[in-house]
Amino acid sequence: MTLVLVIPATAVAVLLTLLGLASTVAGRRIGLLHLVGAGVLEALLVVQAVVAGVAMAGGDAPADTPTFLGYLFGVLLIPVAGVLWARSEHTRWAGTVLAVASAAVGVMVWRLLQLWETAGA
């Protein structure tokens, strides 16, 4: 886990949150821009998971490994679930669904970093 991956993931999550809220205010469903943003966010999270997995295989591991792994796998599922739910939502609230999912990811990546650094890894 490095700050180099956390900052871009947070930035994309914040932008996607704002984009989702903007579409809610405009009364529109999510579009291609939302999906691209969610795809970029998911790609960053997959890279982060691979980097963490390689580091853990190399002997570096957080003190609370089960919690770390729960967050790591959970954060990978949230953007996918958010997009699936938002795409099935036929009202203006689809953007809010995606915004909440993105905001949760933004918080979770910082918690992952905190869990990783607590161990001194």
C-alpha cells in the first residue's frame, strides 16, 4: 500500500461522487462518463490490490491481516455493485447511488492505508 495509489484512487472517487451528485441534481440517469469513471476507479483498486498482494507474499503484512483483507476485497466490490445498482435504477437517484458508492471507496482506501501503515509494513 502506498500513497502513490491512494491519492489517485481518492481523486477519481471524489470526481465520481461529484459527477453522481450532479446527475441527481440535473434529474438524469448515469451515462457513459459515469461508467468510464467507475472503470478507472476499479482499475486503480485492482492495481492497489495486486500491489498489496505482492507485498504480502513478500513478507510484509499488516498487523490486522483479516481486517485488511476484508477491506481490500470489499473495496473491489463496491464500485461494481454501485454501477450495477445505478444502472438498474430508473429514477434520478441513480447518480446518488453511484455517489455513495464512490464516497465509500474514497474513505476505504484511506482506511486500507491506515491499516497497512499501523503494522510498519
